[in-house]
Amino acid sequence: MNTNAEYDQVIAKARHIFVLKMKDYGPSWRIMRPQTVNDQLYIKAKRVREIEITGENLVGESVEGEMYAIVNYAIIGIIQLRQGFSDDVDMNAEEATRLYDSYAQEAKELMQRKNHDYGEAWREMYPASLTDIILTKINRNKSIAAHNNVTLISEGCEGNYFDMLNYAVFYLIKTGDTKK
């Protein structure tokens, strides 16, 4: 098990999906306000949880696909926080991809620091626990947004987006979706 290599494989696949979606839609997500990004993340994570609980997948789209969407929407959330949302699509695909790469690298560096301190504890966790933690981070972002993005002691929305991204990557590593 090489976490860095597995992480890179997951991010490469997520990036590939991101780039293909940009060819279809461009960076249409630039108009999303923070609460909309949070709701998109919620829809994805909630669906994963429902499938985990019921064992039924009536839509047919994979749980892994939803986790890749969480990776990508978390990066979109970081972009929206740092760049601000827009009333129109004010960014081209190349700029969006450049920001994607920058924030994915930042997330990897954060993962490496935390993995050092926590001893890769995520490897001993259940995938369903990772889903629950992602949902918790989404709910935290919703609470922070309800308080005009002001926190008293917490790291804020950006830290939660980075954590969601990394927990989704861990989920994909744990469930074996690093080589597909």
C-alpha cells in the first residue's frame, strides 16, 4: 500500500472526469453560491449513505461515481470560496483546470501531514464511517453559511472542503477504485 500513489490515481481519475465535464459544460458551476455547492455535495453523499443503508441502487449510477463527484465538488467549493462566485461564467476551462490542479495538490499535501500525525487511521475505518464524516462536514458548512461564514473556533468551510475531498479519496482507495 502506497498512499501517495493510490491518492494520485484517484485524483487523476477525478481530474479526468472534471476535464470531460468541462468539455461538455464549461465552468458553468461558477454561478454557484456556497450553499449550492454544499447542496450538491449533500445530494451525492446522501445518496451514498442511502445505498449503504438499504443495499439498493435503483438509479444504477455507481457509488464510486458519487465519490468522484464529491472530490470534484469539494475542489469547486474551494475555487468558489477563494475566487468568489460569479453572476456569469467568468472563467475558461484552462483556468478552472489550473485552479483544480493547484487545490488538488494542496489537498494532497494536507493529507500527507495529517496521515503522518494520525498514522493512516482511515485505513482501519469503515467506508460507511467516511461517508458519515463527509456528511458531517457538509452539515458544518451549512451551519457556517447560516452564520454568515463567521466561526468562533472552527477552521471554516475551506477546511471542511479539503477534508471532504480527502475522505472521498480515502473511500475510493478503501473500496478498491484506484485502478479502474
